[in-house]
Amino acid sequence: MVSRAAQMGQVVSVADGGATVITLADGKQVRVVARVAMKAGDSVPMIVETYQDGSIIAFVDEQAWRMR
């Protein structure tokens, strides 16, 4: 892992019981399965890990989401 950062994402779409598509600040889109209720247009706190090969892993910061 090269870096780990908090950033806000924008929910693009939510599938029933499936993946939620979120756009990150740099324009990349990620799919997540979150345990918190979201709807399209919501701003979501994310944790984004970047690796040496350029790949990323992003997940919803559920604690930050609940405290907002």
C-alpha cells in the first residue's frame, strides 16, 4: 500500500441488495456493498487505499457516515 486517505464520494446508483456505484473525487467509479442506506446523489465518506501497481481499494467509512 502506497497511501490511505479519506475522501468524499458521490453515489451514482443503488441496486436492491447489490452493489452501489460511487464516483470518487478523481472521477474513478467504484462498486461497493454497504450496510448503510444510501440513495443516488448522496455524498459518502470513503476510505481509499492506493497500491504500488496503481490499483485502488475503496470502501465506505461507515462510522463517519453514521456520525454525520
